[in-house]
Amino acid sequence: MEGSATEHTAKPAFAWSPRGWPSETAYADPDAEEVWCYTGRFSYFPGETVAFHLSASVPSFTLEITRDGPNPEVVWRQDGVTAGRFESPADAYAQGCGWPAGLRLEIPDDWRPGFYIVTVRAVRGDGELWEREHFFVVKAAPGRRPKAALVLATGTMLAYNDWGGANHYRGLGDDPREDAGSPLSSTQRPIARGMIRKPEGAPREANHLTLPIGGVPRYASYEWARLNGYSRHHGDAFWASYERLFVLWAERTGYELDYLTQHDLHVDETVLDGYRCVIVVGHDEYWSWEMRDAVDRFVDGGGGFARFGGNYQWQVRLSDDLTTQYCYRLPSLDPDTARSPRTATTMWEAKSVGRPGAMTVGLNGLGGVYTRYGVATPRSSGGFTVYRPHHWAFEGTDLYYGDQLGAAPTFLAAFEVDSVEYTFRRGLPYPTFEDGAPETLEILAMTPAVRGEEDRFGGRWPIGGPEEEVYAYNRELGDDLPDYVHEGGMRGAGMIAAFTRGRGEVFNGGSTEWPYALHVGDRFVDRIVRNVLDRFLADTVRDEA
């Protein structure tokens, strides 16, 4: 029996791609009573006008705008809104819906910076309530900006948003063993259900269950989504799973934030000038070259970059009008590679790109990836092992060498993590500096991870991130990947790290689960995040750097 359990009889199916589970689209049922909405842009200043692009098959509906946070505040509402029923192209995921603007609103000067949820609501003929959500961000007016800015990971949201039928991962075809995604993702469409709002307690991608001997992989997030009518990607990206949990903590704790999106960084490399601390949280897997330029400029100029996130892996490009995101995964598939190899939409660690993520944030995506996800380290502690307890980030935590930080039931080291190549000397981890790691990088804590999940089930059970997919990318990229990627097999790590560069400083939490750890009240995590923010916000930090 032991031998048969490890023999591969078939390629495993992807856990999120069972047959018969289509992505949400408008009017899949021609007789359905529905309302849909998207905004023309993701972010606005007070005084600018938001365009709401609407499509409805009900006589009228309500459009409500709520500033989300610890005490959600309805700031605008209009009943009796009407809109025509507009169809969507079959590839709306790539080219957008093309619906006209059915309503416009000038943002009042007194609306605070924040994340604003747009809810369209109608009561169907059978009495059932229909609701769907979109969003926009209000940015602080120039001259009234707080010291800290939260940058929302809109690049990762676009990568996973499967509304309309597909995303960068899947949707083209119906073979659960052969995921085929769209290299184009449009901003001009609704957002997958669950990315903006979902019930408290919805399962996360991280696996909080310990696998028994002989157990099979489980993915509670996908199971819950299919049962309750949410996108399978609700836990992969964006506000409801990540940024919102951080904002709830930050506003209750008294930190004042401005709000930006990655798209704001893309169009203006000076957009971060004037802030003392810039924050990214959760799952920020996708960045453009220009977005990174903005962060590098900020840090070199004396800023503090606080990253409580994980999985820094893919380069994307944006169209000139910012309505389309491109990610072809392989340079050979990207039509722009010949013109500009360095901006090919592939892994940052590709030699042809020449800009490992560690050069900006200190850690790389390929060095880490999965832990406590499916059968990726399914019985690990869920925490980081502390190696440098006397670092300033750990001040006041009473952590000791070898302690577990954020272990179960917090699960700080879970889902997706980042790392650099490392070695140990006399009980302490050090970067090898072969992968873009900054020369001042200190590794504070670590956890084991794998780059792909091992199939011990002969293809009989679906797997979330099968190692065969990783090996396929390795073969396709070949010599364009550094030797350490090929030599390391599936072995990775997760790290918490910090470094200085120029006049600035970076703290990298190296895991997607920092917002959740704050949300469940982990006191050690709470103190570390306060230490980072307070240091970066202090008026004297830049003089010390």
C-alpha cells in the first residue's frame, strides 16, 4: 500500500478548478434579475467625479456607498436608480464590459481618505435580496495627507478577479488538470464576489487543520465558496481577506492612514513623496516595474517601507490608460519581450528581467511560496522560529531565541511566504547574497515552505499548487532561471527580515497572514507591527538612517 500511495497514475487536478463550477458572469440565466456595477477608476481625490458603469435587469435598485472600517459609515445612498440591461463580451475578463456610465458623483470635500464600498441592491420578484459590490479609494487631498499611506494590492486583485469567466490563472477551458488563464485582465468589469465583502469567519486559504496520517488535502476556502455562491478566489486577494483586517486594527489603534492603489504608484513615481511610512499588507504578488520604481525612490529618499505581506513574484505591465493588466508568465509568450526583455511579464528572478524582488523588498517569491496550505507543510507549527530576538522589531515582545512567533492558532506563517537563499553559521541564518538580497539584510525569523505541493495520491485528489506545475515553469524558463532555483527543488522557506538602503529602511514580514494575525489579537504580532510603524513614523528616523 505504501508504494501505491506514492505512484503517480495521473496528473492531479487543480483544487480550484472542478468541472461544472463556472465563474460569475452577468445574466448567465437570461431570466435572472440582477444588478452589476464597476467604477471607471480605482482611486479619486475629493472634488473628482466617480463614474458608475451599471447594468440591470430589474426596474430599479439602490446604490449605496459606505466608507468601510471598524464603524462602517454610509456616506451616500440613492434609491430608485435605473439602468439598461447591457450584455458583456464573451471575453469581458480581458477587454472589459463596455457598459456606459449610468451615474456620476462628485466626491465631496469632507469625505475622509479610505476604502469606499459601492453596493448595488435590489429585491427580486420572489422576495430574495440581490447585492453585489465594487469599490473606489478616496485619497487625501494634497496638503492634508497623513504621515502613513496604505497601498492596496490592486495588481493581485486583477490577477485573481475571475468575474466574466477567467483571470490570469484559469477559466479558458474546462479541464481541471490543465488550467489555462488569460494574460489580459481588465479593470472595466465587476469584481469577484467575496473580494470586497464576505461574512466574518469565511475560511482563509491557509490550512488551519492538521493533517492526520494518511490524510488527503482539503481546501476549506474553495469548499465554502462553492457551497455559498462566492468566487473560488475570494481568499486569494484584496480587501475582504487582507487590507480590511489591517485597517480595522490600525484605525482602532489610532493610526491615521492615507489610501493609495498600486495603480497610483504605476503612473507617478513621486506619489509617495511626503509620506514617512508606506504600508503594504496581505497578498501583493503582482507588481509593475514602475510601481517598484516608486517604492525604491521612496526608500532611497529616507522613507520607511513596511510590508506585512507575502508572495512577491510576478512582473506585470499596464496599458497606457490603466484599464488592462498583462501577465503572460513566460517571456516566450509575451509579445513585448523582444522590444524590452527586462519588462517581460514573468518572474522577477528571471535572468532576462534582472530585478529580483529582494532588491526592493528584501525577499523573493520563488524562495518561499507555500506553507500550511493543502499538503504544503501540513503539520508545521504555523509560526516563525525566532533567531534574532534582540532586533528592534521585537522590542517589548519578550521573545527568546527559538521561540515560535504566530504559531497555531494564529497561523502567521501560512498560505504564501517569501525568502532569500540562506546559510547558517553558529546557529544564525545569513543571506548568501546570490539572489539580489541587500547587503544589509538581517533574517529575523524563519519557517519551512515548499514551492509546490507533493502529490502522494496518484492524481486521485485535487491539489491547490501541485509541484508538477512548478517543474513545468522551471522547464519552460530553463537557463533564464538562476541555478539556485533549479537546484533547490521544491524546498523553500518563509522569512521575516529587515534592511536599510540609502536613507531609508524596509521591514518585510514575508507572509500573507499578518492582517489575520492582527485581527485575531495575537499580542506578539500586535507589538511587532506597532514597533515597525512607530519607528517609521517617528520624526527622527531619517536622521538615524
